[in-house]
Amino acid sequence: MTRPFRFGVVAPLRTDLPTWRDRVRRIADSGYSTLLMPDFPQMQPAPGPMLATVAALTDLRVGTWVYASPLRPAWLTAWEAHSLSLVTEGRSPRS
């Protein structure tokens, strides 16, 4: 069984929040299937809440591009990933 080829975007928050939300909507409307969020502690909000926002605004699959593992205990990263999976009803790139 073949799977469809999908395209994704890494979309860090580099502007104000309303502009970023508009960008997320444009990404979804452009046909992308996945939005990934990097983890830049103290430079932008944590990935989990940002990705939950994406899931609420669009039907995009969501995930993290990278987590800053030296700054996060492994159990906290796992808990955030599990919580994100719950609030997005399983819309993660791996499923």
C-alpha cells in the first residue's frame, strides 16, 4: 500500500502572534499537510501550546521540529508530546 506524498513547513514565531496565525492559515490554505514548530526557549513560546493553536485553527498535522533536550527533562518532553497528541486528536506527523 502506498502512502500519499505530503509536504510540511517549519514555522517558528518570528513576528507578532496575529501575523503568525495568519501565516499558519495561509500555509494550510496552500495545501501543506504538516506544520512543525522548533523549540527556542526564551525566544518564542513552547511548541506544545503553539501547535495546539495550529490544530485549533486548521486541519494541519502538527509536530515538533526539534526539542531543546538539554533544557527539558525527558519526562516533561514526553508528557508535552502525549498532551499534544490528546488535544489534537492524534494529528501528529508519525501517524
